Amino acid sequence: FQNNCIRALMDYLTSNGYDQPVTLKMLSRPSGKDFNQIVTFLLRRVDPNFKNDDSMKFEDEVAMTFKTLGYPFSISKTALVAAGSPHTWPSLLAALTWLIEA
């Protein structure tokens, strides 16, 4: 399941103008910076007003935006801080896949 989600995310990013380099390896365990850039890109495609500025912590803004968009599960702010770790990445990957398929 994870590999399918990673491939779908990579295909989406590369075919929709994501301007950073993307590899399957990077999407298997993204750094915090990579994750933030990917989430910001995806959320701006859904909501052009998504800022990711300093007025609100990134984790708070992402969690709130997913909730507003109707994502059926809560996204832990702690998971967002440790996005690429083995215990948090699968659920965040599922959320990103939901976002690109919604």
C-alpha cells in the first residue's frame, strides 16, 4: 500500500509542476523540509490562500486545513514535526494520498 501511495504522490508532484527534485527514495522517508515543501505545494493547489507563514505554526495550520477540507482522521501535530519517521510517515502518506485523490 505504501509503495502505491508513494508512486501516486511522485506521479502527481512531477506532473503538476512541483519544482523540487523528487525520488522514490526521498518519498520513502522525507526530511522535515521536504515534507513541509510537499504539503505546502499540495495544499496551495487545493487552497491558493494557504500561507505557511509565521502567523501560525506550520503543524497547527496543516492540521487545521486538513480538518477543514474534511479529512476523516485527525492529524497529530507531533506526527507533523517528525514527518519522515517510520511510525508517523505511513499515516501522513495516507493523508497526502487522500488529498491528491480528493
